[in-house]
Amino acid sequence: MKITQSISSPTELYREKLLNLLHHLAIRLASGLLVLWAIATLTFFAMQQMPGDPALAILSGTNPTAEAIAEVNHEYGLDKPLAVQYGIYLSHLLQGDLGISYSQRLPVVEVISQQAGATFQLILAALVVTWVLVFLWTLSTAGRRRWISGLGATVETVAAAMPAFWLAILLLAIFAFGWRLFPVAGSEGIRSLILPAFSLAVPLAGFIGQVTRQSLEITLEQPFILSARLRGLSDWSVRWRHALRHSLLPGISLSGWAIGALVSGSVVIEVIFSRKGVGRQLFQAAQSQDMPLVVGITLVIAVTYVIANILVDLVYHLVDPRLKGDDQ
């Protein structure tokens, strides 16, 4: 009696991996849309509870009459029942219409598009600085002599505990007001980006470095690391080529959260450094009770956070060798 065993071809294995990845992506997209709907709903009803009359905010700077207030309420649909307003709000969101800014009299999409570039530059620069600091410091100190490793862990703990706004003020006092190496405020040129980027990156690097250090120290004790050392590889080569990939997985899983933290942290940093950006616009919109702009920026931040988490999850799925093994 012959026993036949079917062996999947490389093409079938690749197709199976691709289908698993697409299925995983579909689930994450569905959950992301649900999160966005929840955030949009909570933001809408939270803004309804804010004190003050939206019509007066729209007509700020004037002495409006009752007729003018009634006209504005009718124009913006503020005189309709709350359920109807919510339905109109969701229908506009589905069409990509975030409304008109009360304070700037411009479409919210246009206001955000004008400011998004500066915020994106800041977040990207901070993320790059974060990982450079994590790579250099963690690879240099983890798994070394006890006092070196302890010093590395202490520095990471102190960095993670630093409030970004406090660090920003300290960097301004030393490098801008004191030594005059960088501009105090503004958004022009690379030099104006360095201090804000480090203000956001240092606390985040401390937090991610703590997680990466623990994973790297565990990885350095694994048998495949000993095998690499026995083959004559240098210590730095073993760390960079073999241990780093495995120890980065926890840090990669936190990168989605890190991007969200950078986006939210950019609000304070852009205000402190008087930079252009979505965060500063959010601060000003909240001060002027500009509800459409507050809601629009909040939703854009939420979309950025959801997309970042989906992409990071896919990268984790591709990088983690255990997940690849499960697919096979």
C-alpha cells in the first residue's frame, strides 16, 4: 500500500502567505474603520457639550443681532435636531467634507493641507532621531559589563521620564537663548527643525530603548548568537547582523503607538517653538471654539494613528520569523 504525501510547491506557499496577509489586512482595515467611526462620534458629541454658542463663535468680532444669529444657525444646520445634525455630519465625512473653519473662513481640508507638511516633517525627523538614538545607545551598552549596561538602562529611564515640553524649554534655554546655535522659533530650514525633533525624540527613544534593551539582552543569550561568535564574527557584527532583527520586534510593535504619541506631542512642541503645523492649528482652534477645525484635525490625527498601526502591524508580520514559520 502506497502512502502519498502532497508537498506544496513554492508558488502555492507564496500564494498562501499572500492570502493570509490580505486576510489579516482586511481585518485590520475593518477594525480601523470602526475605531474612526467611534472617534468621529465621540468628537461630535463632545463638541456639542462645549460651552458657548457656535453661532457667536462664527460671528466673533461683530455685534450680531438675533436675526444674524438665526441666519447663521440655519446656514450651518445648527437649528436642526441633534440626530439630524449627526446624520449630516457623518454624510459629509463620508464625502471627505470636513466643513468650513469658523475662524479662518476656509475649508477645513484646505487649512489642514496647508499645515500638514510642517507637522509631517517634524514627526518624520523625530522618528528618525528616535531610532538612531535607540540603535546607537542600546547596541553600545546592552549585554556589556554590568556597570555599562546599568548606565545605559539608567539613561533610558531618565529620558523616558522627561516631559517633552520641559525638554523643549531646556533645549531652548541652552542652545537657542544661551549658545545661539539654533533659531528660537520658526519653521524655515533644517536648523529650526533640530530642537523640536530632539524634544519629541529623546523621551520616546528612552521608552523604546528600554523595551529593545530587554529583548536584545535576551537575544544575546540565545544559542544561535553563540554559534555566530564561534564562527569568528566580531561582537558588533553579531549584534548588528544577527541579534538586532530579533530584538527590534517589540520596538516595531510600539512604533504605531510612537507615531500617535509624536502626533499628539507635536501640539505642544509646535506651540512652544512657534512652528507651523496641524498641532498649533488645533491649539488655536480650541481657543477660538472653531468646532469644524477641531473635529477635522482630531479625525486626521486619528486616521494617521490607525494607518500607522496597520502599517506597523504588517511590517511586524513580515519581519517576525515566527509568523513566517506559522504561515508555512
